[in-house]
Amino acid sequence: METTQPTATGLELVAAGQQLTVRVPGTSANLGPGYDSLGLALSIYDTLTVETLTTGELEFELSGEGADTLPRDASHLVVRAINTALERLGFRHNGLKITADNVNPHGRGLGSSASAVVAAVTVANAMVPESAQRDREWILQLTSEMEGHPDNVAPAIFGGLALSWQDSEQYSSTRAEVAPSVIPIVAVPDYELSTETARGLLPASIGHHAAAMNSGRAALLIHALTTEPRFLLPGTEDYLHQSYRAEAMRPSADLIGALRSAGHAAVVSGAGPTVLALANGVQEAEEVSALIASFTAGNTPDVSWRVMTLAVDVEGARVELHRR
């Protein structure tokens, strides 16, 4: 255990004895051409339970993904985000007991850090008196500031398909309903790729033609996801980032190529290396899963893959207050 109170003075203490649980979906950003602007909430959930104490200490229980590598002290992203959010609200705590159950793979392009930040800020907002609580737009602003962009945090907060943009320091997002026939399938490899490394592979600029082509595909993708899933394959064609990152995740790039050659809408999930396929209906989802199994068995023998058929999460982050 360690002391974990924020150092700022003049802040009001949150009530002790609260126990709150928040469940946050994983996310897939970019979706091909929607670089730093489109994100999809997926039915893979991390759960965070926080109890406010009177001891001034931090108790941290962590299970699941990252249990062998993540810290269990005040340096953990969740603790830092809780403290930051409380301070922005004018409050502090006098000790926390945190229980984190992580299901979302880390370093794979499924928004694990965004999920952690959204969970922490959502919990912190629910800790303070109702009169001091802020709405989900405030959560979007703070979490986008922490992450540097809104493409992952927005779907984690709101669910569904998030269309996000930035004006100076202002982050905004709107939610769209995904057509019910769209089924996400993810193939998660056993190797990681950091967002920083992936971003470092991108060129400083691209040509006007590529930008125009990408704009058209991004617009088509929104139509495909919400109204006409038969356009998912051309709608997921990207001209901005995937080709530049391919060598850093060659097994994933090869799998994407095989899926697209077979007529399936496959992309890098976020910064990778997870592969996301967007199937139109159960039959195509089964075909995608079968193709992934056969291709990876024969072409990536040194990489282990976890394949999951998911759903689009439509609720986003949800918090439950157990007691006061």
C-alpha cells in the first residue's frame, strides 16, 4: 500500500465508503480511411471497481490482461486519470481500493489505454456529489486531452460508431447507429505494436490525389456501416496510413491482404497489429473466421492468433453506484 492522495490543496474530499463499478467497451479506431476520426465500440469489456477509503492509501487488485506487467501503484494510468479528473472537478480522495479486470488485449490496437482513461474519468465524475457532476461531453474533452485525440475515447464513452473531430482545443463527437447486419471479427496476434511506433512510420505529408481518394472512401464507409453494408469492402479502402505501417506488422498486413482479396472488408484495428474484419451477416462472418483460421495456419506459423466474433456495443461506458 502507499499514500495516493492528489497533492493539490483547497480541494474538497469525496465521500468515503462509495463503491462504484464501470464497464467500458474496447474500440477499433480508423476503420481503414477514417484516420483519427472514426471509431467503433466493440463488445469486449474491461471492468473497473473503485471504493473510496479513509486511510489515505491505495489498494490495487489487477487481473486479466496486463496483470503480469502493469504497476499497482500511483503510476498506473487509472490512478493518474482519477486524480486528474477529481482535481478538475475540485475534489480529492483520501484513499482508494481499485479492482481492475482487464479483458481487452494491450498494445494490440483495440483501445485499451482509452478504455482505462474513460473508466477512470467516468468513475471519478460519479464519485463527486451530483451537483458537481459533469456530462459525458466533459468526459469526452478530458479523456481526449489525455489521449491526444478522440477516435478511441468517443466510442468507449458513447458506444456505436463515433464520428469525431477537433477545432483547436475543442473535441467533438457524434454517434451513428450501425446497421444490424454488420458483425465485427477481430484477429489478435501475440505480438504488440505501440501507437508511438506506428505513428512514427507515417510520412509528414501525402499527395492531394491520395487525400481526395481517402475522403471519398471515408464518406462511403459511413454510408456502408449505417445503411448499405454491401459497400463495406470499397468503403474500407485506405490511402493514408496502412501501407506505411505494413512492414512493422507483416503477418497482420498479409492477413488483411488475403481477406480483402477474398472480398471481405478487413483493416488494421487502430494502430495495429490486430486485424478487424467487418462482415455483412452471419454467413460472411463464418466465412471470414474460416479464412482467418486457414490462412494463419499456413502462412503465419510463428504467430498465435486469438479470433473473436464480436458485436457492436451500443451503450458505451456504464457506471453503477453500489453504495454510499
